[in-house]
Amino acid sequence: MPMKIRAHHLLCMQGFQGYGYSKKFVKNMAAVIAELAANPDTEIEIVCEGDVICSQCPFDKNNRCAMWADAHEHMRNRDVAILDTLGLMPNTRMKIKEVHNLIEKKINTPEITQKLCGTCLWKKKCLWFIKQTKNTKKKFSLSRIFGMLIFWVVRLKPK
């Protein structure tokens, strides 16, 4: 069974630095990213609902985001906008490496990135957002992301 990943989390994972809503959330996010980086042929299902990352969020209430009154609808709208930009439908199944290639091809300007992520609470800490909106040529590779994740997984490991 493929791992379920929210569409907007596909972008979050690329700029994750170890910040999050709780230690449990951060540890889970790092583990999911490390798993996918280590296994780029992993098939995922891209969804517009709670996923494996949301499962450890303190704001997840019955598979709905309860961060604020209309947070669930806001997150779902963000997911749909990202899927539309990628030319995909909800519940599409793909290998994670194919998803990363598609993101690189379709979400490649500061304007598109700002449109999709401009209201995100984490944009000032997200390396991917910062890089994308500065319009630099350098792209984050899966190996670079994996290296950053290993650093955070080791750092967050209980002593």
C-alpha cells in the first residue's frame, strides 16, 4: 500500500529544516523524508486529506486540521492548487522520484512558488521557498535533502 502524502507536504518536505508544531511532529516528518530519500522508487499516493505526516501533528483532529477555524479547508485548497499546477488529480499514485522531477519542471518560478506557498506559516524557515522565490538557478537535489535530513534525524534521536 502506498504511503499517503498531502500535496502541500510534497513542497514542505523539500525545505524542511527541523522546525514543526511539536517534537513528535518534527521527528515523524524527518523520518518520512529520510525514508523517501533513501527509497526514491517508493510509490506514494498524493492526497488532499490527512496523511502520514499529519498523523503526528498536535492539530490533527479526526484526520482534519484544527489549527484554526477554517484550517482544514485552507490546507485542502492548498493541496488542490498544487495538484492543479502539477497536472495531477487527488489520489494519484507515483514514485517519489517522479514527483520530485515533476515539481522541478512545473513549480519553477518565484511567482508560482509565491502563489502556492505565500500564505504558509513556515515560508521564512523553508529553504525550498526561500530558494525558489529568490529565483536562483541552483536546485536542491535529493542527495542534498537526504543529507540535511540525516543531520536532523541524528540530532532529534532520543539520548
